[in-house]
Amino acid sequence: MLPRRLYLDNAATSRPKPMTVHEAMARYADDLGASAGRGAYAEAIETGELIGECRRRLNRLFHGENPDHFVFTLNCSDALNMAIKGLIDPNKHGHAICTHIDHNSILRPMRAMEERGWIAVTRVPVETGTQLVNPDDIRKAIRADTRLIALTHVSNVTGTIQPIREIGRIAREAGIPFIVDAAQSAGHVPIDVRADCIDLLAAPGHKGLLGPLGTGFLYIRPGVEKILATTKEGGTGSASEEDRQPDFMPDKYEPGSHNAIGIIGLSEGVKWIADQTVHKLFEHDQGLVQTFLDGIADIEGLTCYGPPGIKNRVGVFSIRIEGYDPHELSNALESSFGILTRSGIHCAPLAHQAIGTAALGGTTRFSFGPFLTQQDVSFATDALAEVACARFAGKP
């Protein structure tokens, strides 16, 4: 008999989704199927209204200033490219700041522009052990020509929560746009774009927001659109008599037909989170974090990276067991226990350099979601103990 399947890869994409997400997408496919803004008939109008409702729900969840400033994107990487590249004028050499904890969704656009000679980049290191960014290091990195500061809010490697509010205030005082990658925090950790001084917030729809793949957004603080260049242009269904991209929101940054079925599903994921409240979901996650930490505390040969306690972290854990390659450990957990994890470098090479695992093939990652129970987490830590015991059995 095959073991049950326990999904612990929510940092890659959340699973399961609320049933309302599936139901809303099925209803769109069965009853609507229209493209918003491309017709005056009822189905197209209702599709547009449902897309608008998703913007309003996002605006409430993140305390935005205007729903129309939530621009829909393909995913978080798409949103970050729009934010980072839109703030850089290749004809005016400038400077940008990121950190060693960042995902390749920030690192690679920065590297590409650096190699083209458009910008110089300062990559701020993180503290050993916790992988926290020191806000003073960000302050010290600012130059007269700094065009942006970009930061991953929660590490997809160690689960470390960065002090974005303090860093946001530093950026706001300096008059520098602050970009936050919320791929691992949106839906998991409370975010207030106003209080956190966030100018551009990027997030995927398919992770903590519990929507489908192929969705995401970029929140653009009102006023920032005046300095954020478009990186793509095309049809919008509005101002069709002009061959220039509209300059009003959100059309300025949304060329082409929307992923209506995905956005409608995302809207229901956001509603489910709002009904539960992010604060309660975060409390649930903290309980799972404590259960995991307690469960692995005495496992011989196991190393867990990131903050040592529940402070400054979410349910994303990178571990290694002595004698196991990360992929070998993932395979053992799946084949013997039905536990699904992700092993490797996790698209964050500097983060793995910071924790000393880059040359070792990375780590095995466990990542939690809102439908996981403490019993599930205990099952996973018991499995780790058994795997480690099997490896160390017979050793003196």
C-alpha cells in the first residue's frame, strides 16, 4: 500500500486551494468565457466586474490607496521585472540596492542591467545565523544616484522575515522607490503598503494568496506611475483610437487580454484569506513552526538554517542531514513516507552562499500552508528522525 501524500512544498505553489477558487473558475469557464473590455455584452461586462472585484479585495487586504493601482501580471517575476526595469533609464547610469537574501526574480534583472552597463548594483549581505538584513547597511549603501531599493520580504530558503517597515522608512526618507518581493509573505504575513512605506509591492497569486498559477500583481503607489516606465505595450480595449499606450491606471501597465479565469480564481483565494484574517493565519503558521522546531531539536546529524526560534520566521525551513545529498533526502522522504519537499538551490544562490550550502547542492526545503495541521508537521519530523536514525545506525 502506498503511503499518503503529504504536500510540504507550499513555497513553490500552494496546495490545496479553497474549494471556492475552483468553483469560481469553473463558473467563469462554463457561464462567461469572455474577455473584459472587449465587448458590451453581459458576459464581457460581468467578467470586467469580477476582475475589478479582485482589485478591490487586494486593495483592502494590503491597505492600498487605490484598487486601480493593483496591476495584474503573469507571476511575481513578471511584476518585479516591471518594477525594477521600469525605474531604470538606460541612458542615465544609476545605482540600485538589493541583498544576498533575494530571489533570482530580483537578482537576475539586476545582473542583466548591470551587464548592459545601465546600473551599478550594491548587494547588501545578511547577518550570519539569522539571515536578517541590517537596515543600517541599507542606509549606508545609498548613493546620490540610487534609483531603487529591492528586497525579498521573506526568504524562500530560510523563512526569515525581513524588517521591511524600517527599511521602507529609510527609503522614503531618502526619496528612493522601495520594491518589495512578497512571494513568500503575501497571505502569510500582515502587509500594510502605507505603514510599511512600500512603493511597489510584487506578489504571485498562486502561493500564499491561494489562487492559480499564471497570476500575480504589482501594486504601484499612486504617484509612482509618473516615474515608472512601461516595459510592454499593446491592446487594452480602451482608447483604441490611439496608437499610444493609455496613461491611466491600470491600463497603462496591462496590455493584452487578461487571464480572466485565473484572476477570478485569485479573487476567491484573497477573499478566503480576508475572511480568515492574515493575523490568524500567521498565528496558525507560528504554531506549525514551533512544532517543527521542537520535532527536529534532537535529531542527530540534522542542521536547520535560519532564525533559531519562531521570531522573524515563517514556515519555510531548509535542512540538511549529514550523509544525505538534498535530492537523496527528498527522494527518501517521498518514497518511504509520501512527503513532498523541494531540494536544491531554490533560485536563491546568494542566500545559499550566506548559509554555506551553495557548494553542497543546497538544502531540502519544507514549506507550510494554511491547511496543514500540527499532526502533519509532527509526522514530517518523525519521518526525518527515522531517516536520520537509519543513516546513523551502526555508527560508533
